[in-house]
Amino acid sequence: MAQSPLTGLRVIEMGSLIAGPFCGQILGDFGAEVIKLEDPRAGDPMRQWGRSKPQGLSPWWPVIGRNKKSVTVDLRTDEGRDLARALIAKADVVVENFRPGTLEAWGMGYEALSAEHPGLVMARVSGFGQTGPYSHRAGYALVGEAMGGLRHITGEPDRNPARAGISIGDSLSGLNAALGVMMALHSRDRTGRGQVVDAAIYESVLTVMENLITEYDLTGYVRERSGAVLPGIAPSNVYPTRSGELILIGANQDTLFRRLCDLMGRPDLADDVRYKDHAARGAHQGELDARIAAWTADQEIETLLPRLEEAGIATGRIYRAPEMLADPHFAARESIVTVPHPVFGQVKMQNAFPRLSETPGAVRWTAPTLGEHTDAVLREVAGLSADAIAGLRARKVL
């Protein structure tokens, strides 16, 4: 991985579940040495999570634990915390997602650690941030997604708010934390000093909520659930086809809409006062979608897709995992890679993104077994002897 952009960067990951470890996954994908500290009794709960258990193992863990080294250490013991401090002293970044105040109670808050290591960058991922009246609350993604505004606008208007189907709040906060780490490291290059990256789940959701706040501030409009459409953006929806498969069509720009009307055999609609521009189409969104749906319902998707593509209209199918694995574009770009696994033989998973032309990321290995790298890391990074490591193991610190 000599070509990786983060080669030489050492990260200590002390988090669990998704939010903090997703930050570590991103950094590891691009070459950072990510040393994950895990409780010796069970490790990260992600080792067991997931609705399916092929061969008794979680298929989730190989992805979020990839490109990391596993070191077991009991942080609830004095010796365990001393060991963690020794590793942190040789690291550039710490990633943690304990409840705020936990590290401080262990004497491992940022002020204590940075006093001896002023260049340390610490990414702290939590539900509500490190400050404020809610900072002490348990912060799971479902609450952060709700408070950040995403839940209220997700789903059908006549039903309760829906969730995205993944823990998007956790992933967004991990992504924000990784971005913050890069910013903090760039600042350290100039100043020599590290800093805290405070990534709250609710704020990570809030940051992708477009103009939701500003629109309410200026107009009093509260955005509501709108199902498969964005209100005022038309046509941009899912439509039926003769086979029953849905097709996505986005033709909300004037030029694209005119091309769509030509394909429909209704060029007159492009000049109809109800549809002639963006605002008019948005005001008559429902009836326009009904017209398009009536047309697509009589079309075969296999012939409709290439016609739309040739016209330069955004279109596509709704993919699941089987469609992704069969798609030639995914294959050509290696969007999904096959990685060796000690139990499964090999596993498929998403590649490292985004793509860098000169120093790309890569999936070097799947998630480690619990404590797989304990001895090697303690020897090479902390400088412990084999006897010292054996002693810690005998005292159940490891």
C-alpha cells in the first residue's frame, strides 16, 4: 500500500458498533494503520450483529472491521488504560464513540492525552455532541435521524415516518468524523497541534438536509413526507412498465422534458401551459406523473430503457444486491470486490470510495478475528516484551 494516501498514519480506534468504526473503516481503506482496541471478553458487538449468520458469523463484521488490526485490552482496568495510553502516544489519531464523559472518567480525555501528545487528533462521535444539555444522552442513529430532520420527511404522507433501511445517521457521522480528521491533520501540518473533531449524529444528518431550515425561516413552510417524489420537481419519479418492473425517470429540466414528450409521441405537452417550464410542471406534478405512468405502463422495460438513455434522459432500474452483482458497469469499475476470508473462503463487498487517480484506496483484508494482532502490535508499537505480554494476559488485561 505504498501508494495509499494515508500510509504512515496510525489510528487508534476505541469505538464500537457503526458510527465510530465507520470512520475507522474509511481511514483504513486509504492506507492508515487502524489499531482497534476491543474488550477481550466479546469484542465489538458488530461481530455478532446481523439478521443472518452464515456459518454462525456476522456478514456485517467483515465490512466494517476491514483493514483494521484487532488488539484486546480491558479499558476498565488501570493496566488496560495504561496500555491504551502507550499506544496512543505512538499514534496520530484516536477515534472513539463512547458516551461523552466516559474517557474523562478514565483519565483519558483529550486534555489529558494532548498534554503529553500535543499533535494528537481525536475524533469523538456521539449522538448529540460533546457539549450542550443533551450531550449525556444515549445517542443512537434513530434518534439523531429524527432530530436532524430526516425521519419526518421519509415515507408516504399518509403513514408514520419511515426509516431509510440502514443506519444512515451512524454512517453520516462516521463520514463526517473522517472528513474532520483530514481537516485537523491538515491544520496540524501548519500549526503542529492536534484538536478534537466533535461529530454529532444529529448534526451529521442536519448537514445534508438541504434548505429545510432556511425555507422554513423565510416562508414558514414545513417540509413533509412526499413518498417517491420531491414536491415541485417533475417529472422525477418511479413509473410502472408492462412487465410490472418499475423504472426511474428524471426529466425535470426543460430540454429533457421536451425529449421525453417526443418519445411519448406527445410533443405538444412540452408547450402546454401546464408543463412548459419547471414551475408549471411542479404545480401540476400529480397529473403529469399520471400521464407518464399511463405511457410507461404500456412499454417493455427492456426496450424503454435504451430509448430513454439514447435521448439523454436520466433513467434506470431500482437495484438490489443481485442486480448490482450482475451489472457490467459495477464490474468494469470494480465497485464490488471479492476478498479472501478465513472462514467463508471469500466474500464480496463494496470497494473503497471515493476513487483517487494516483493513490487509490483498497480493501486489503477483511475484519480480523478478536485479538488477532494483540501480540504483534504490543511488541512493535508499545515495545513490550513477550514476558510482559504474557503477564498482562495472565492478569486478564488482554
